[in-house]
Amino acid sequence: MDILDCYILFCLTTAITAAIELLHPVILKQTENAGTVDSKLTIYTVFIVISTMFAPFIFFSCIIPSWGERFKTSLHKGLFPEE
């Protein structure tokens, strides 16, 4: 494998891990608060695509717990603003 293949693998695994570790708890929290979340598939798809493009920046939020908590809080405020 050359360096580009390794980088693509890194980006994809980071995006999938971020969706499971960062986005999924935010969706669950909103489901508990509001009952339903519209367009879950769209949210997950867009998040994975964006996470794939910005994997080096999101990587540290996946491995450092304090950064992950701040990311989840900001993501919740951005996706589901208080009315």
C-alpha cells in the first residue's frame, strides 16, 4: 500500500469512528429529549462525508475525551438549536 491508500483508510476509519462515538450519542440525546429526529439517514450521511474530508481535525476529538465532549456539546447545539 502506498501513502495515499493509507491516508484514505485513515480518513474512512476516522469518519466511521466519529459517527459512532461523536454523532450517535448526540442523536440519542435528542431522541430522549424531543422524541424523534427527522432525517437521521441524511444527518449520518452528511456527517460521514464531512468527517472523511476533515479527518485529521476530527481525529483528536475521537481519541481525547475532553475534546470529544466539547465536540458533542457543540454538535448538539449546532444540529438542534433551542427554539
